Amino acid sequence: MADQELRRRHPNEKGDPDIDSEAADSDGPTEAVDSELEDVAKTVGQGTDSTPELLEGTLAALPPRWRNWVIRGIFTWVMIFGFAWIIYMGPLALMCITLAVQVKCFSEIINIGYAVYRIHGLPWFRSLSWWFLLCSNYFFYGESLVDYFIVLVNKLEFLRVLVTYHRMISFLLYIVGFVWFVLSLVKKYYMKQFSLFAWTHVALLIVVTQSYLIIQNIFEGMIWFIVPVSMIIINDVMAYMFGFFFGRTPLIKLSPKKTWEGYLGGGFATVLMGLLLSQQLARYPYFTCPLEYSESMDGVSYQCDLPPQFLPQEYALPGCLATLCKLDFGDLIPGHGGIMDRFDCQFLMATFVNVYISTFVKSPSPHKILQQVYTLKPEQQLQLFTILRDQLTARGVLG
């Protein structure tokens, strides 16, 4: 039946054995396809209706709508207090939780592909996915180590070797994964295997790259992490609250629970509370100062003069952005879905903040330039000193 279908669609083309085999494997009775889809859905786990047994029994008397509201509220406050505690622990804790969230989000995305892969009994998909995650993290976080801690790196011989050959090591690790993938190919499943190989790389692009940008934002000052993340939280919470109590007008068909009332109410609350939060945090160097390694302190420094972008100025506000829709990636957090459901917009916001900092805020830092100078050979440092001295003398800066 599959061969007849292919000939009907392409009567003038000679059938490709691999394509015919792939089609014969994937086409079949509708019941079989539906059964496969149900198996995938059960494996992945979707929706926001997952409820712990303790809460299920306690809230059994409430209508489903209010039961979901209470459960969602409880776990929202749990996550808010958890977020506040992590901020209190400092930037290292923020970076660790970012890495943990990245791994969990990647796991939820990959599990969707793995559920499809496992149905056909194909080898090594999940192992390869985690290998490529390891390679990507080694590359990106190694780059951060070079950019922000070059002075510390130069003090440790083994780190100096890793930094010198960092990109070559990263490339070789990726090549090992690529060869591993080629050796795992099964002839009649080429199409599925290459599709899932692409799926893994898209997941890496979505999760790893943008979590790396989150780390860079933290290095520029914790305010660049706390305020954007808080604005997403505020928008999620207030849009839900306005929609729950006042929602009447559907927003989009893709997400039928979203309403115009929730969208507009959440947007207004986000702008108002975001302004108040940023105004308060901008007063404290602990939140506004870039993170830099200090030789004198032999550790990370949080002290600096107040950056000019945090001095009071007048600006015209062009508007605001709010979340329009969401997809379910899991059911780990009762009332909220999976980790990816909570952090998808955080990744997009991190990219926007990083682009904003690079375009409008970031300027060359004498401290970072000096870190690069330390990597030069002594004769190169002396040559740079001579050139700089001559230039300053010629411009009248030095007498």
C-alpha cells in the first residue's frame, strides 16, 4: 500500500529503496499511528493538571477550576521564595541554578524525540544527545572563563593549557560525537535518525546558547538577570490572575485559555512593577556592578562606581511585550507544566537582554583590557606600554 501511494504521488520518478523502506515503515493503519502518538504523549507527560496525591485529597471538595488555581498559587509562591533564596546565595548560585535549569529543559525537549526513537528500537539517540550537551557546555563556559577570569587562569598551569587549546579540544569533542552518530546509523531509518540529529541541535541552540547568554548577563551585573526574570514572572502571574477573574474575550486559538483581559492586565502590571523593582535594585552596587576577578581580593569583586546607565534620566517608553502563548513540555511542576514551560520565555528574554547590553550599554572596560594584556609575552607588554606612552605624550595627556 505504501509503494502504491508513492507511485501515485510521483508516477514519473523511480522509487528510492531507502525512501520506500522509510515510507513502508512509517505508513500503516490509522489505529497504529494513533497508538504510537498516545505512547509518545504518555512517555513525555504533558499539561498543567498533574496534582500531588496529598493536595488532590485536601482540595477534593473544590471545583476543578478553583482547585487548579490553588495548586498553581501554592507552587508559584514556592518558586518565588526559592528564587529569592538563590539570589541571596549570590551569583555563583544563580549560575549553578541556570545550568541545572538548562539540563532539565534540554532533557524535556530530548525526551520528546527519545519517545519517537524508542518506538523503532534505534540505538544511541539519548547518549548522543547528552554527549553533544556536554560538548556545547564545555565550549561556551570555557569561553566565559577566558573572558572574565583570564588573570586567575594564568595563575594555574593546567588551566592555561586548557585555555590555549580550548577551541581545538571543543572541536575534537564534537567530532567524536559526529563519528559516533554516523556509526549508529541504521540503513532503513536514515530519515528518522537525521531528523532526530537535527532535533538535538535545535535543542542545543534553544537551550544551551541562551543559557550561556544568561551567564553573560549575570557577569554584567546581577540586575541584568534579576529584573528580566522577575518581569517574566510578574507577567505570568498577573496575566493569569487578570484572566482568571476578569477574562472573557479569547486572545488566540492556539492557546484557548488566554484572554485579552489577561494579556492587557499582565502587560500593565509588568511595566509598573518592573519599573519599581529596577528603581530599588539600581541603588545597590551588589546588584549593578559587573562581576570581575580582583587580584587584590583574590576573589570576585562586587564594588564599583555606579554605572552611568543606572543614574536617573528621562526616557520615553515605547510600549511593552507580553507572552502570547505557551506549549506544554512536561508536567513536573503541578499547575505549571514542565520546567521548559516556565523558562521558555526566560531564554528569549535573556537573548534580548544580552543584545541590549551589547548594543546600548557595554563599553570597553580597562580592567578587562588589562586582563588581556596579562596574556601577552613580557616583550609584547613592553611594546604596548611604549606605544601607549608615546600616544599619550603626543596628545598632551602625559607631560
